[in-house]
Amino acid sequence: MEKLINEFSFGLFFWQSLIFIGLILLLRKFAWKPILDAVNERETSIKDAMNSAEEAKKEMASIQEDNQKVLKEARAEREALLKDARSNGADIVAQAKAEAKAEADKIIAQAQESIQNEKRAAITELKNQVAQISLDIAEKVIDSELDSKEKQSKLVNQLIKDASL
């Protein structure tokens, strides 16, 4: 019996070993290879994703650096524009002041000329009035002096005598 049990155990061990080896070969062909392929594919996709992430990180750093440069240039340009605007503003104010002064000088000159013209006109008018008054006075004096024929003859003789000289 013991021999039978030993043979049975050996036979059982042999068949179990053979089934186990067959099962391992089947698993290797149908299960492990697809599993290992899936694991390798997953590992490759993870590596690719990590490489892509690293490239994206480098690209982001590059973009951020470019953004800093653009921002710095924009600030410099803004400062230059502000400086130009201030300079132009000061120039415009100075030009406006100069134009206003020139216009004021022109108006003053025109006013002075107008005053001189009116002064001349007033003096001329005054002279004309004085002359008219003088003529009126002379006429009245002559009328009073030339009342008589004797005074008229004497005046005519005097004027002839003065005209001959």
C-alpha cells in the first residue's frame, strides 16, 4: 500500500507538475505577454507624458521669460512716451505763451497806433475849430473896424502897401 500510495503520489505529483508547467506556458503566452505589453505601453506613455510635461515646463519658462522682456520693453516705451508727452506739453505751453505774448504785443501796438491816430484827428479837429473861431473873431473884428468908409480905405491902403513890400 505504501508503494501504491507512493506511486499514486508520484503520479499525482508528475501530473500536477505537468499541468502546472502547461498552465505557466499558457499563462505566459496568453496572459503575461499582454499584461507585460500593457505595462510596457503604460510605462512608455508615462515616460512620454513626463517628457511632454518637461518640454511644456521649459516652454512655459521660455514664454514667461519672453513675457518679462516684453513687459520690460513696454514699461520703457511707456516711460519714453510719458517723457515725450511732458516735453511736448512744455513746448506747447511755451509756444502758446510766446504766441499769446506776440498777440498781446500786436494788440498793444494796434491800440497805440489807434490812440495816435485819434490824437492826430483830435488835434486836427481842434486846429480846425481854433481856425474857425479865429476866423469868426476876425470877421467880427473886421466888421467892427470897417464900419466906416474911412477905416476901409485906410485898411485897403495898408494891405496894398504890405503887398508891395
